[in-house]
Amino acid sequence: MNLSYQKMVDLASSGLQAAGIGQKAAHETAQFLALAELDGLASHGLARVSQYAGHAKNSRIELSPKIKVRPFKTSAALVDACDGLAFPALRFATDLSVNLASKTGVGLVAVTNSHHFGVAGHFAEAAARAGYISLLFGNTPAAMPMVGGSKALFGTNPLAAAFPVANRDPMVIDMSLSAVARGKLLVAAKKGESIPEGWALTAEGKPTTDPNEGLKGLMVPLGGDKGALLALIVELLVVGLSGSRFSYEADSFFDAKGNRPRIGQLLLTIDPGLAGSQMFASKMQEFLKILASDSGTRVPGQRRFKQRASGFQEGVNVSDVVIEEIQTGISQSWS
């Protein structure tokens, strides 16, 4: 079914509130889920509503959390999401990191006691549109093994980086450290579709094309051993600086029942004027000119922005299965 951005926000917000989630948290979360749909990232879109509702009904999240902030030093702070949905806390943390960077040149903000945070690039993009370089790291429930291992130790541990471009959309690099985002398995499972071999392994470590088996098993690291080592870097940075749980301590997002995940995120926002007010902008233009001269290349993030613009004008085709799932949850209060 084709839905406008506002209708997606309204549907997702209603679905979350039907599970008992507070109006503010539900609305802010719905905005990011709808934005993911506009960007063509259905794995982080409305398919997540039933997941979050399941967590709410099983006390895996705080329904109306009061975000707390603890300043650390001039350029750093810790934001406590207080077991709520991650989106309100990360929106707040992003604004805080930009504010710190505007005063001191660098803003480092860690988020603790958090939850699934959707499309990492959305938060980095927001800082870049304000004129800052932005890096975002997060850990997630364990889904990938260490090099040489066979047990899930790290999450897919996504990271994003965004760079401002004068008078244009920013450059946004956004990726999980598994071969694909785990949410793609969720979407395939809901649609009853298979997945390509090489995305995931069964719990016994065997290749699978069944998304349900993949969700129970292991994700294949991006680039093999190097992906696992990058996940280790993200894990130690996020957990060590936020005090959040390790990935292996958080129960899967894909199970309605389990513990409160209490994972973390880390934002680093940088004023690009270190070498002079126009140096970074000049260097970006120089690079983009060279990139444009190589046919077949594109600026990271531009395809997403093009889809977003089209989605705002024409709406987005959302899976009927997902829409029915949310509507049923609303009518039955996810009972």
C-alpha cells in the first residue's frame, strides 16, 4: 500500500502508543521509522513497530523515560536513555554534541541504557547539515563471532560518518559490520522470502537461505576477519565510554521477551575549521570534482536522498503484511 510520510508517522505512532509507549517517545520514534521508509530502508522502517511493541508489552523498555545528562568535561557528556526507545535520547545527544562542538571544536557524547537506534546515518546527517563532521558508533545484541570463533560475541555494531558539503546534501556513509543489516532478515522473514547465501549462518554455523534460521544463528561479518575486528573496535569504544552492556549481555531484539538490552551509542561531532574556516569545504569540493570525473561513481548517501525526495512527493509502498500487523496490534492493543 502506498503511504505518505505523515500517514506512516501516524500509523507507527498509533501502533507504538497502543503498546503503552508514551506519546512523545512514540511520535519521535515514528518519525525516524517513516524516514527510513522514505530512504528505501524498510528493514529499519515500520517493520520495527511490532518489535518495539513486543518489547513494551514485555517490559523490555521504559514506556515514558526521563532522559538524564551527566556532563563530564568541557567537550564531553553522558546521556542516559533510561531504558527507553533510543530515538529520543539520540536526537537529544546529537543536538548536545553539536552544541559542544560549536563551543569547543569537538563534542563527544555517549549514550547508555539505550535500545535499537534504527538508521545510524540519520543522526550523523543531522549534525552534518548543521555544518559539522559527525561520527556515530553503536553496539547491538550479539550476532557475530570473534575471529576464529563460533559463538556470537559482537553485534552488527553499525557505524556512520557524515561530512558537510557547501550548498549540497552532506556525504553520508552508513553501514553495519555484518555482510548486511540484520533487519533485512526480519523483512524477508515477514514476507516469507529466502535470503542469499552468504548473509547468515544457522546456530550450528552452517550457511542458510532461511531468514528465520539466520535470525536464530549468526550474521556473517563484513569482509570476514576485518569486519569482526572493526566490530571489536566499536564494541570497546561504545561500552568502555558509555558504561553500557556488552553485546553478549543483551538479549536479541528479535525476541519479544528478554532483558532490557541497555546497549550504547557514541557520537563524535567535530568543527571542520581546524585548518582554517574554508579549508575543509575547499578540500571537499576538490574531492567531489575528482569523484565526478570517474563515471560510475556516486557520492555516498545521494541515492538515499534521491529516494527520500521522491517518497515525500509520491509516497512509499509499504508492505501490506507490515501494515496489517500494525493495524491488528492497534485494534487488539498488541494482546
